[in-house]
Amino acid sequence: MQNHDDTTTAPPEHTENAATDPTDDFTVTPYDIEGEVDYNRLLDRFGADRLTPEQVARFSAPPHRLLRRERIFAGRDVDRFLDAAAAGEEVSVVTGIGPSGPMHVGHLSQFYFAKHLQDEFGARVYIPLSDDEKHLLKDLTLDETATHLRDNLRDLLAVGFDPELTRIVVDTADADALYPTAVRLAKGLTPATVEAVYGDPANVGVGFYPAMQATHLLLPQLVHGAHPTAVPVAVDQDPHVRVCRDLAAKARFDVEKPGALLSKFLPRLGGGGGKMSSSEDVPGILLSDDRETVHEKVQRHAFSGGQDDLEAHRELGGNPEVDVAYQLLYAFFETDDAVLERLAREYRAGDLLSGELKTYAADRISDFLEAHRERRPADGRDELREAVASYRLREDERRRLRHDPLS
């Protein structure tokens, strides 16, 4: 739904300040994360607001573990989203993925949280898959991104979204619906903004891509009319939200600025800051990993907060704050807060050994992944095509997004 006469006016989001601050000893951009991230300094740089206990309590009772454990810790326009949801009004959620490889456990939480918001508030969920971005940024052909995309789709469908309230869009497959909006947004996107927010683009496609990303975030409103939208993403993706909030007004769309729910990174197995990846020397835990593989990766690679030998550990105890096995449980894979408190207490006291904590974490992760994989559609193109059909844009929804100069 587009309005060519009215505009939602608001001050800019200061996107020129979204690039890396040279005074920081860490780097956080949509394409690069390095160092030990100071989340307080990052919020100051990005201008987002830390969630308050009152806001957390409004999401559900009890709040989702990602909220009550402050894994989702900041946001934009959160009260506007919560007010509309509490009133039973239309709300939507947008969160996606770039198909550059198999999904790992670091990808999971945002999609399961989106499913939680759908269950709690009847939120529409739009899931864009940016195969074009990964082709432009990485050494991947479109055929290779297509292979990864099909695998990623099976994992997205396993989350269990309501097909009546969920749309999955693919940039290259749904270009007829996405490109007209991206063109209008691109007109307000200057090279200076792209360079300030993302760095010097590697090619003209990367320079254009922020307009496509902004299109993703506006899709629910362009199809269903203006309403509050939340974008649950890791904090490194917040610059995309900020750019969109500026461009939406410049393009004279009749929409509300999309809000955001920003999460901390799931840690690398090897520790040392940054976020989990499937393409590093220290491997990530893939959604396809069986129980034996998960145990091997956690036991071998997960950074330990324990002492160097048994006697010292019994005397001095371990530190769950830096122990990656514990942090994985805390971040997502242990649902019971009382169990987490017991594990931390026993670990600090030296009663729980690092190997025992790793075994417990590997079992919980494996339990979750096995249940997740059981819900994946069958591994075949025809089966996947049939499974995803009810999640594609309907023809009437496509018409609302298209611009046909010959019609």
C-alpha cells in the first residue's frame, strides 16, 4: 500500500554515525564483528534504548527467556509496538537470513522469538532471504546461494510459523514485488550514507543493497497498511533498521518507522568476542549436527571458565560468566532459570567440573536440535516447494507491491 502524496516526517536517525568508531577497540557493522563488544558503548553509538523491566514484563507472563535474561536487551519504538499489541491492533515482525551456508545455532533464537511474538500477539511475520546480498558480498554463485537457500528454508519451516500470518520472500525469486519499492528507496540513499554506515562498497550491487534491505523491513506495512513493526535482530544488523527509518520518510511512504529488538551475539565456541559463525577455524554448531558431533564440538572447542587442573578447580571453582558452555545454556538452550542458577552455583563452588558442564550443555543443545530436525520438511525439491507454497506472497499481495507502468 503506497501513498505518493503523504509522508511520515521525522528527524533523521543519524546514520552517518553508524560506522565504526575509531576510539573503540571493537568493530560492529552488518558485515564485520571483531573484538570484545561493549554493548553499552555500542548502544550509545547506535542511539538505541536499553529495554526497561517494565517493557520486558509487557511482552508475556513470564517473559520469554531471551528477554528476562537480557539477551534481547535494547530496541527502538518498543512501547509503540507493545501498546498496539496490547490493544489487539495489527503488529508485525520482520527478521530474515542471508543464505550463505548451513544455519547454525546462532541463527535460531531470532526466529523462535518471532514465532513467540506471533503466538502471543497474532503478529504477522515476514522472513526475507537475501540471496542477492550473499552473491554480491561473498564468493558464491547464484546457484550456490540457491542450494543454501533451500537448506535454510527447511530450517525456517521447522520453527512452526502460522502460514496464514507468515510470508517468506526471496530477493531474486520475488524481485517483481520487491524491486519497485527498492528503487523508490534508493533515490534517497546517498553514496555518503552507504560509505558511512557500511564502509566502501565492494561493487555497485552492494551499494544498492541497503535499499533492498529497507524494502524488507517495510513489506508488512506496504502490503497490509501502516502499523507498528518490530525487527528482532542481532545488534550488528541495527544499521539496516536505522537506514530504513530515514529512507521511509524520504520516499514518502505512508508507513510507520520500523522498530527494533536488538540481541547480543551468541558467543563463538572458542570465546574471544564476536559471534558464532560456520566459516571459522573454530566451528559453529550447525542445525544439522547430530548428538555425537555436538558433543565433540563442545568438548573440544568450547572455551572453559574452569581451572587448569582438577585440584585447582575444586579449590577455586569456575567462572560461568566466561564459560561458553554455560553461556550457550544461558542464552537459549536451558529453559529453566532454577537449573541455570544451580549450575552456576555449583560451578563457582568447584563442585561441577568443566567437562561435566560441557556434557550437560551438549545434551541440551542436542535435544533441541533433534526436535527441530524432526519438524523439517522432507529433503527434496518437490517436497520443499509444496511445503513453502502456503508461505509465499499471494497474488493480491504482490499487486499491492508492484508498479506496472503499462497497466
